[in-house]
Amino acid sequence: MQNFMIKALPLLAILLTVLTCGSASAQKTRDQLFPTFQKDLSTLQQKETAPDPRKTAASTRELIFTNYQRPAGSSVQRRAAITPAGANKPLPSDMPVTEAAQKLAPKPKSTKAPIQPQQ
């Protein structure tokens, strides 16, 4: 066991030296490419963090849709605004099923054209 530790110690020292030199050269390259990196990083860290929306949201809808705004007017008013002025017929979804079935015209029965024999 001691023999292994004696052989591994120089290898660990070399590995530590290589990693330290690599890190220093990476910082030097970063500083040359991005001279204001440290300043930008410190301003990002100092920025005020937004409050947690889970603590400020009153409902699940507000939590999921953060900029949700309810449309003006009710659904009946929106429907009236969409339909033309002359069309005061109720929408098919507003009619009872029996009344809608009565208003449907019966389908004509399809008659097949007679096939004439070939001569």
C-alpha cells in the first residue's frame, strides 16, 4: 500500500500543477476576450431578484398565466359583437336539441339512376 502511495504522489502533484496552469490560462484568455466580464458578473449578482410568484399569486390561473387579463365584457356581449346586426337568430348551441331537430329539413332519399342495358 505504501509503495502505491509513493508512486501516486508525484502523479497527483503533476496533475494539480497542470490543472492550475490550465485554469490560469483560461482566465487570461477570458480577460482578453471579455475585458468587462468581472464588472458584468458583479452587476448580474447585485440585481434585485423578483419575488417568488407562488407567494404573490392569488389563484392558480395567475400563477400559470402571469400576464393574464380577462377580456372586457361577458361572453354574451362578445357574441353579440361578433354577429352581424341583422342576424338576431340564436346560435345553434343555444337552442334545445328538440327544437333544432324540428328546424332541420328532412334529407331527400337518394334514388339511384337506372342503369340502361348496353346493346
